[in-house]
Amino acid sequence: MRNLVLVLGDQLDRSSAAFDGFDPRQDRVWMAEVSEESTHVWNHKARIVLFLSGMRHFRDELRERGWKVEYTALTPGTLAGVLTASLAKLKPKGVILAEPGDYRVRQALTDACPNLELRPDRHFLSTPADFAEHAKGRKQLRLEFFYREMRRRHNILMEGGKPVGGEWNYDSDNRESFGKQGPGLLPRAEDFPPDALTREVMREVEERFPKHPGQLASFNWPVTPEDARRSLRDFIDHRLPNFGRFQDAMWTGEPFLHHSRLAAALNLKLLDPREVIAAAEEAYHHGHASLAAVEGFIRQILGWREYVRGIYWHFMPGYADGNALDAHANLPDFYWTGDTDMQCLRQAIGQTLEHGYAHHIQRLMVTGLYALLLGVEPRQVHEWYLAVYVDAVEWVELPNTIGMSQFADGGIMASKPYAASGKYIQRMSNYCTGCRYDPAESTGPNACPFTTLYWDFLLRNESRLRQVPRMEMQLRNLTRLTDDRKVAIREQALAHRG
């Protein structure tokens, strides 16, 4: 054998650089399903199924091409352990791998195979080296400046060297709530019923991981490139026009709304981000969707997705240990069950356990916000997000959690903590309707825990937050609290913590 080409579960990319020069007569593909990848965090059953089904479909496609695939079906152990055994048996002259999306995996595989040839992951529109060049000499890293560079470099939504419409960012147009009338009639999402191979994986996962969180009755995710493209087309045609206006809105019993649900397909490399960006840009030029909607969506793909990957590889491995606010509380048990009387958390966690999905505001301003205000140890929050969402791969999940959600990196990624009271959730959703708690109250029997904990968070972290310029206005509000009021808030927060 000449080369053994390693393909990981989030590298299901037909055009991967790992396949450059592949010769079916001399080379072989290596893929392995190992229990460690499902248990190093307590993975949602749907996440396990998505990865394993995607891998097995990809394996079968490669074999149909006539390529030899050394495939290890679900087995105890680690990727490094299985690879070591394979190398001893196959004795390839070379071993090739596209850059993994997880620092832990990269270290384990390079330790197991010191002569491993790592190739750039060209799925992305920028490289870690590009980001390092962008970061060089900057006192602060901010998405907006990186995003503008990416727009110029790739000529996306540009005209004569300037942004189409004259503005780089239309965020101010994209923060609407649904109001009391609700979202109205929503477009029905495309279905991806599990085929025979996926159903086999589902049975196996139920047998092997019966105590893992989540359920599989609602599994409805693309596991092939063809289905991923159908999902893209469905989003562009039916939800992109209203995505921008309502991307931050939430509504009881409506987990998907106008969101794309493309992150899982993108992060497994079933879908190329260039194709996604081109489809959105075309929708604007053809008058199908507004500039604000299209720019807001493209910013998530071309800007945010590339930016967080840059942050991850620029600051790992130490980044994972960030705890700038010295938070040490344990993650509440109800994060794994949804069993709480706080309606917003019950909704967000409930749909997470059902579908392995919640949109970005539910993650940032409901589950993430509560953990921030409660003072949960950031690593526990990170491990929960990595475990429960089908689209979670560490390069994208870790910076979003450590940096944006928990401000545990001290401001590397975000210019301020995303701290808010229950009033924010009331404004952006109907979750507070019928909830036993009142978001206007911070103390007393009806006090909203988010509001109580918001003030407690500011009091607890006042000296640290004085160093964050964008927190000045929120901290100024503390001066309006009497000493008795502060004591009452602290006591209410303590009682809530139990």
C-alpha cells in the first residue's frame, strides 16, 4: 500500500485535500467508529446517529467508486488505538489526514503516527495562517473587521470595491420579535426520513448508548450531500426572505422558525460553504430576499463561522481552560432533562433533547445566559453544548461557548458579556406568557430567576466588569440600588441556587 488516507466523522468531503492524488490501485481510505467519540462527552443520541450514519453513507459511496475502505464499525476504544492497530497490519508508506476540527483528536492521531501528513482543510474560505496574519499586531480581535476582509477577498456582496447597499452590516434591521400575533403560518421544513442504513444506526445507538440524553423519534437530518443540497434549496426558497428580520425571535413550540438548520451538514462537510453563500447572494440579486436578510445570513457563514475557527486554532489548547469570571458552580441537572419550571429553559432544553437543535439566540440568550448568570464553570457549559447539539464540532462550539456565551476568555472574542435580565427574553419571545415568574421582578415569590441572577451577576463581578468599557452603562444601574435592595437580591439569588 502506498498511502492510507484517514477520514474522520466531520470530514465527509468529496473534494477534501486528503484525496489529492488518490490512486485506487495503490491507496486506501481509513475510517473508524470508536466509542470514545460518543462518550468523551455525554453525547445526544441524535448526534451519534448523525455522525455514524453520515460516515457509513460516505463509506458506501467511496466503495461504489471502486475505492478500498478500511472501515471499523462501532468498537470500544479510541481513534488512536484503532489507527495504531491498522498501521501495524497495513504498513502503509504514507498516512494522510486533512486538518481535524478538534485539537484533542489532532494530538492523539499525530502522537499515534508521528509521520502523519496533515493537509489544509480547504472546505473553509480562510486558513489558521490567514487568521494569524489578521490578528498580528491587533490589540483587539473583532468579527466585524475580519468579516470585511473576507467580503473583499472573496468579492461577496461587493460592488466597485464597496459593500452592496453602502453598508457592511444590517444587524439593526434583523432584531425583530414576532409581537403578540406570533410567527403566523410557517413554511413546512423539508423532511429527511431515515433510510434503511440510518435506521440500522439508530437501533445500534439505542442498544449501545441507552442512557445517553435525547431521543431519536424526531431524527430528521440530512446524512448525504444530496440531501444537504435539498435542505439548502428549501431554506433559500422558503425561509431566507424572513430569516433576517426574525433571526433573534423565539416562540413556544416552534423550534425551527425561519432558520436554515444547515450547520450540521456544513460542519460534517456534506455541504460546501461557497455553495451556500452563492445561493444566498443569488437570492438577493434575483429579488427573492432582502439585502438585510442575505447579508445577515452570509455573515454567519463567511464571517462568524470562519472567525470562530480562527480563534480556536490561534488560542488552543489553553483557550479551553478560560475562566475569566472565576465561575465554579455546577451545571444544573435539568440541563439534561428539561425538568424546570422556568418556561424559557424548558422550551429551549426540551427541543434540544428532542431534536439536538436550538437556534443561536436560544443557545446564547437562554441556556447560555442562565449558565453565565448562575456562574457555572465554563468547561461544564462547553461540554454540555458539545454533547447535545448535532452540529457541534469543537472548533466551532468551544469559542462560541467559552468566548461569546460565557465571556470566559476575558474579552478575546466578545467585547462584553452577553448579560441580560428576563426582560430580554420577554421582548424576544412569548416564553414568559403563562410562566409563573415575572421578568420585571428581581425579588419576592414571583421574581424571575434570570432577573434576580442578572443583578447578582453584576454585583458579584462588579470589579472585574469595571475593566470592560461596554459594561459601563449596565454597571451604572447598580448605583440606583440601595444597600437593602442589594442584600435582598443576593439573598434571593442564594435561595434560588439552593
